[in-house]
Amino acid sequence: MSRLLDRLKDEILVLDGAMGTQLHKKGLEVGECPEKLNLTNPTILTEIHRSYVEAGSDIIQTNTFGASRIKLEEYGLGNQVEEINRQAVKLAKDAAEEDTIIAASMGPTGKLIAPIGDLPFKVAYEAFAEQAKILEEAGVDLISIETMTDLQEARAAVIAVKENTDLPILCHLTYEDSLKTMTGTDPITAITVLEGLGVDVIGANCSMGPEGLLKIIEIMGQNTDTYLSVEPNAGLPILDKDNNTLFPMKAEEMASYLEKFIKAGINIIGGCCGSTPEYIKLIADKAKNFKAVKRTRIATTKLASRTKTVAIADHLPTRIIGERINPTGRKELSAELKESKMKIISQEAQKQADAGADILDVNVGVPKIDQVTTMKKAVTTVQNLVNLPICIDTTNQEVLETALQNVVGKPLINSVNGEEDSLNTVLPLAKKYGAAVLGLTLDENGIPKTAEGRLKVARKIVKRAEELGIRRENILIDTLTLTASAQQEGVQETLKAIRLIKEELGLAAVLGVSNISFGLPDRKKVNTAFLAMAIQAGLNAPILDPTVEEMKATLLASDILVNRDVSSKRYLNTYGQKKEEDKIKEKQDEINNDKKEIDILTQIHLQVLNGDKDNIVANIETALDKYTALEIINQALIPGIQEVGDKYDEGIYFLPQLMLGAEAMQNSFAKLKPILAKEGSSENLGTIVIATVKGDVHDIGKNIVKVMLQNNGFEIIDLGKDVSNKTIISTALAKKADIICLSALMTTTMPRMEEITEELKKNNSNIKVMVGGAVVTKEYADNIGAEYSSNAVEAVKTAKKLLGL
């Protein structure tokens, strides 16, 4: 066992505090690469590390937060990855005491992983793997993955570390006031996914002070017994009158939260931005008087998407695995998949979600097609449209791994069986990617005729999975439905097998229900009767068609009778009253089912709302037979993206939906722009010059704002990141811009914003200035004579207000 995990059995450990704050105090220039100082000024790093050790830090973190190849290449240092990382570890070791634990800090790449951004999962994985291997060889004790805003990037980093090192992992996501990450992941979903991946310590850092992060840790502590860690900021940064960065929370106030964090379940505590050795000393002195709270593990089967967790247990409602994304016996879907089209898959995903599916099975098993590419596209399509966990349905190893890389969350693999080839292929992939796995009770000899025989196969699957480190709650069992018309005696064996699985192994049970009626007339009658019997036997998650009302009604009624639907809440919510949102669902159903003709502009509007970027152009082409390009934009596209923005503001949508809606807009505009030029109806709301200010190399937020402004009718001149004041102003004047839009992520670069507004005043320019970024506040914007926007949606509204639109 590692030193870290051994000590966590009995101790509360103290991390160090901020690195960046200390580096700037010691002379790090604005815009300079912090990790370069490992080579150019190593004494500074040794002094900082030693100050934290002397303050009482049990764990100190290397100056490697931005030392992945992707991040270093932004500074032209990509060829020095190994040198910078190795030197960072040496400097930490030089400052450490004998019992000091050296944690290797690994931060985000600064790019968004596809499909939200353009960074491929494999490229991110490779960058993290390269860095992790170097850090392990250099002698660190653990890897600290920090400040992750995107669950998918956290997955890439964790998988890379687990596969390429033997080090324990600490993983921190960073949360917003909504208690979700920038891309919409809540603390329970984060735990579900990270636990599945085998992360040793889970927690949160940055973005909030201790009050905000305490809420996150309290939620985590109530839902896991995994070790927890926290590193809050010393409040939110502000600038004083001399443009110096200040963190308002004093050390005594920050340390006062220690006992609350311990009660919430914390095992490791430190500080993030603004914290100093003084803060850490107070925390370390207090921590000696406490022991960690023991938390009880609740072994519940959980699956997750990026933004939603679905729990499966005997005391919870029966979960529906939607079966309709499967080309077996469906000629139209098979034909579409051969052409790499996703229209039917989009429709089926939405229809099943609307009908009450909890999980969606995705199968693209059509002969003689590129199933790897098709599965990737199908998984992306489903994830973009609905927030349900995915069940990956394939027997092809390469297809399975591709799907596992592209699923954001914790999927279910459908399936593994008792055959050696299957066990040796599927289980290692489930372990690597943190997936749950569905075990079929068959082996080289086929499906055992008796329930006892199927239990024996299930035991084998469980034994092999646990030997690989897959927890029992991540194994579900399918005792296999045989056709009643041909094997009538086998029906009761299937149900008996479910009972045995529950009694002996305590596992969740899954069944494909509809096979029971194959070869019989009026199949729904047989299917519904079998479903009710199976739920009584202990079935937790049937695979069925949720759009068949009789099946759904039987399931909901059965849950009342077996006491899974407490107070009949689920049943009443479905049948007791007509919900307002049903009106929207009915409208979508009418489009999907072709019940009646819906105006093409309404369809386009909904496609923007759903981020249906793959199918929207076809409808644009149809609409052009009846409407002008400008009419399509003004009556469908703009209202659609505005509604996306409204849902983002309301916390219904998050960054993925925002970006996908924008992509649907971009694809539409690409089609319409040449037509607009011919029509002479091109409309430009105004010209905006956008840039990240000098010294700041962060551009994720700026790029999101750019896309939203473009898609709302503004002409955008994007100057990129780390742009000088002179370039920004001269470009704006030359292009006769209406607005300059500035982004900054660091308080040290914020003064550039004020310099630009002052220079514009000297030139008597009427150009408006709009500012934003993680550290920028409305108060600061007001003080420098600029307009403030907190996010991309707000930026559109602010730009329109500035131009009187």
C-alpha cells in the first residue's frame, strides 16, 4: 500500500496552499509560464515548497499543473516536457522532510474535449499518460489531478494515470455556484464516475471559497466512503486601487471551516488560490486535534451520463433500459446506418427519453459497415440529445473500446458471458474505463437449462470480475429470456434464476423482456404478463420499448405492488395529472412520429434547441423551397439559439447543450451565407473585436462567447489570446468595430482591460468595451467604464443592449 493510503487510515492530512499566488509574489511575470521557473529559477520553487513543509503540510504538490505537452506547447516549451517535470519533482523532494508526501500536480489542458471542443479524447489521454509516466519515474508518491471543469477530461487523465502508473490518484473537479461544473456535472455524478474508475481520493478545489465547497463535500460525504479532499480559495479575488490581486478571506476565517469540513467527511484539506503558508499553518495546527469521520459504504449499482446518475437497487423503482436503438429486424434503421446517418437514432433517443426510459441501449450491429466510426457517432448523437446513461451493446472489442472512450459518464457494457474469450476481453475494458458490466448466464456450453446452472455461470463472471478489481455493485446479471412458444418450461427457470442471483450474489437483475413472446400472436399480452412476474421475482432493469404504453403501465403498476414506488409517487406523476412539459413532448412526438405536418421552421427551431447539428441542414434545404434565407434565420434559427440561451440561464442547459446548439447554428449559417449574399439580405447586427488580453493564454471562455455572438448575428473579429493592447485597439479602429470584447482568467492580467478603456477615452473613441472571465466582476467593470458579462449567453444580451438592439 502507498504511504498516502496507509496514513489516511488514521490521519487527516494537510495539503499545501496556492502555488501561483506565491510565484507572483516572488516575481513571476504576467504571461510567463509558471512551470518554466523549474528550470530558470529553481530556488524560488524550493523556498515555496519548504515554506509549506514548515507550515505543517503533509503533502506538497509539484509545480507541474500546466506541464503537459499540450499546455507547454502554448509557450513554445513542448520539447521540454520531461526536463520540466523531472526538475519539478526534484525541487519538491529537496524541500521535503522524510515523511512528506510528494504529489504531482496535473491540471487541465486548457482545451475542450470533443464533441464540445476539438480536442480528441485520445490526444488528451496521450498527453496525460506522457506526463504521468515521467512523474512516476521521477519518484512522486501520488498524482493530483486538479481543477477539472469537464468530466470527460478528468476521465482521460484518470484513465491515463491508472493505465500507465501504479500511483494512487487524487482527483478534484471545480464547481460553480450552481454546485455543478462548467459542463454540468453534479457531485454525485462525479463520485459515480470517479469511483468507477478507481480514484483513491475524490474532491473539489478552486473557483469557490470554503463556504461554497463545503456544500459540495457535504453532498459527497453523504454518498460515498471514498476518501475526500478539498482545497478552497481564500475567497474570490479582487483588485485594490493599485491593481494588486487580493484574496479577501483571512487565514483565521478560512481555518475556522476545518471542523465543518471534517464533519462533512474530509480526509485531506489544503488551500487553493490566495492561500499561503500562514493559512496552512493554522489549518495544520487545528487538524492535529481531529480524526476523520468514518463513513459507511452504500454499495448501490449506479450508471451515469455527464449530468445525471441513475441508481439501481431493490428498494428503488424499476429502471427501464430503452431497446429501440438497435437495427436488428429494422430495415430502415439498418439502411440509415449503412449511409452513416443518425436521424432515426436521434428520433429514437428523444422518443424513449420522453417515454420514461432511464438508460438507453445503443447497438449499431449492421454487417459490412464501419461499426467503430458508426458507434462513435451514435454515442455522440445520443449524448448530445438526452442526459441518460448509455448501455453499450456490442460484441466487437474495438467497437466497445471506442464507445467507452466517447461515453461521458459511467456506461453499462452489454455484455460479457461465461466464455473465456468474453471474460478476457470485456472485463479488462470495463475495469479500465470504469464501466458497469452486464453478465449473460451462458458459456461455451450455451444457456444452462436450469436456474442453478445459470447461477453457476453468474458466480464465475463475478469471481473473474472481482479478481480484476471490479466491485460487485458494478456487475449486473441477465438470466436470459427464452421463448415461451418453444421452451415453455424455461420461463420459470429464468424467474427462479433471478431469485437465486438476488439471494446468493445480491446483484441487480436485467432481462430482455420481449423475446418471451416470439412466435405468439398478440405479443403485448404475453410481454406484459411476463414483465409483471419478473419484477415480482426481483428484476431491476428490463430492456424494453418504453414507448409501448402497455409495457410502461405494467411496470409502473408492478412497482406499486412490490413496494418499489413509495407512496405511488412515480405512478401518480405519470398518470395522476397532465404535466405542463407534456405539451412540449407531444409537439416533439408529432414531429418524430409524423402524426401531422409541422411547419418546417418549427422543426428547425427544435433542432437548434436539441443541438441536432447532423440533420438540420436537410431541413434548411427543405425550408428554402418556401422561405428566404433571412426568414429562416429570423423566424427559426435566432429564436432557437435564444431559447438555448434562456435554458442555459435557467440552469436547465449547460455548456455541452450550449455548444451543440451553436454548432447546429454554424452548420445552418454555412448553408445559408452564400444564399444570403445572392438575396442581398445579409444582416449584420454589429462588428465586435474579441480577444484574451496580453499575458493571458486562456481562451476557452472567449471562444464560447465568440460562437454565441456569431450565431446571434454579429460579425466577429477574433484576435486570439495573449493579445497586446495596441493590437486590440488598432484593429478595432481600423475595422470600425462597435464593441471590443475582452476576456481575462487571471487577476494579474485584468489591468490590461482598464488600460484599454483608458486608451480609448484618450482617443475619444465611441467603441464600447465588454469584459468577462472567471476573475472579472461587475464592480470591476463599472470602475473601468466597461460592461460586464458573466457568461456567453449574457454577452449576447449585453452586446445587443450596448447597440440599442
